[in-house]
Amino acid sequence: MILDLHAHSEASEDSRAPLETYLKWLQRKRDLLPIDGIVLTEHRQWDPSLDYRPLEDQYGIRILRGAEVETDYGHILLYGVTDAMTRRFDFADVRLSAQEVVSEVARLGGVAAPCHPGRPTIGLCEHYAAGKPPLDGVVAVEALNGGSRRGENERVQAVIDAYGYGAFGGSDAHLVSLIGICATEFDDDVRSIDDLVAALKGRRYRPVDFREQVRAARGAA
Amino acid sequence: MSAIDRTIVGQEFDRTTFAPVTAEQIVAYAASYGDPDPRYAAPRADMIAPPTFALSLRGKHFMPRHMPLHLGRNSFDAGKDIEVGADVRPGDVLTAVSTVHDVYEKTGRSGSMTFIVFRTTVVNQSGATVATVDQKMMFRGEATDEHR
């Protein structure tokens, strides 16, 4: 099963991509992008009232939700967000303590995973390289990010090797045509956010990269 | 850099009522960006203005007189969204009311940024909204120790 674990819809202030257009795009590009589902990780927010089950049924694509928050070690994706987490942290605060986020999200039943670790300022690698203590309790990092620049994803492998983190992928799409270009292949079925949290802890997954075939298809068009 | 000051959110900083819209204004606005639509090319009985006409209106103040000092002096236009409402016709008297709609922060490759969204609501003489314009400005404050 292949899921894109990092995507932004128009609910994020820097995206203009409607969720339903992502789903139409994935339906249309099925041969090129074999994506079974996406995880919406909107910036600095969590809306507990949203229910995408009708769209899931209509398009046959799994839609799960997380969040992307900002910390003193860079940006972190949260999976398995609960009301207790939103009471514990102000998701709009761009100065959250990464260690508190990782530890508390784990205690409250979720997974907090640093995203685009190779980016300057907002990626984990730079903070480790600056001598900050390694975060305790990280189970996985986004080893493959579709929005990263040349060299940024390549920096991540050293951190994975050094600390034994799980490695996953996500498109970080803010535009419709970028959804699913990087994703994660799971050995197990992921039907719910609880399944996803369990799977991320289980390490039976790997990043998958569709960028080259998308480029090739565009070139051929 | 300390937490952002959101006390200015909701503050109204401009309210301007403009002279009645003229057909010549509409023609000039459409011509300014080369709109080839004949409906805007010359005055006519059923004339309406292009949907983005409200963007040509200039109030007395672009932003609040007293901005929070911590925002820094470096800023730039970070884009605008416009929601179009009732048609604008020659003779309409438009009033634009500008408020601070939102203040938020984000971090990116180059460090911390603060965004302020100025919302201008334009209504006609009947009170119908003809446009709601959200103008974003990005402010780059002083570098923090972390980002120096």
C-alpha cells in the first residue's frame, strides 16, 4: 500500500490546492502515480470537525489527516492527532520545543516525525550539525521530501544511519500536480490513522520516488 | 524574537468613500491591463466594471499608523486574494473599509517571517459587498540568535 504522508490543501495559507482536485488528479494519473491514499498535514493547525469519508468513498482514495508544526529543531509532522495534543500544544506557535512535541505526542498515542530534515533552518540535520542534542524518541523521519532542493534529501541518510530512524517519503505538495510524487510504501494495510501510527512505529515501510517517471511523462507529452 | 503581538487584529485603519464610479474610470481600468473585452471598451447602457475593479481603489491609509515595532522594517507584498460580489456599475458610490484581518508567523529556509493580512471590504451605496480583498504583507524581523 502506498501513501503520500505529507500534503497541504488550500486549508494551509500557502497552498491553493483543493482536496478534491488532488483526488481527481490521482484518479487520472493512476498509471503514473499508484497512490492509495494521502495524509493532509496542514500547517500549524488541526480542525477536529473535518470528515472526508464521503470523498474517500467517491474517489476510492484513502484520506487521513495529520498536522505540520514548527519547533526549535525544524518542522515536524504529527500523526494521530488528538484533542489532548491540541490542548497540550498551541499548533500555531512556531517556537514549540521539539523534544516536548516528540515526547508528548508519543505519550498521547501518536507519532511526531521531523520532515524535510535536510533543509536549512527548518530541518533536523542542521540543528544536529550545530551541536544540539539529538532528540529522544524519534521513530522516523521524512527521508524523501518532494519539495526539497537538490542535495537536501541526500543529507538525511547520514542522520538515519547514525540514529536508526525509520525513513518515509511525502510529496509536501502545495500544488495539485505535485501530489504523490514522493510517497511511502507500507508492507501492511493502513486503513486508519491508528493503523498509520502503528505502521510508522513498526518500520515495515520505505520511501518511494515517482519524480523521475513524472518528469519523463511530461517530457513525452 | 518574541511571540507575535496580535492586539492589532480587528483594528479598522481606513474607511474611505469614493466619488461615484464613472464609465471613463471603468474604460481606463480595463485598458490599463489590456483587457480586450468589448463590454469595457467604451461607455454603454448596460456597462459593468471588470470583476477586479475594486483593486484600483486607493484608501487614505495602506496599513495602520502604528504597527508593532517587533515586525522589523523589511517587508514585501506577499500576494492578494479577491472575492468578487455584486457588479460595479457607473454611478455606484463605493466605500472601502480596511481592517487587520490576521497576523501569523511561519518559519522557512531563510528563517522567521511574520505575515499580516489586511482585509478591505468594498460595499456599494445599497450596502451590497462588491469585493473582499485580502492583502498579505510579509515582514522579516531582526534575525534571532538561532537564525543569525
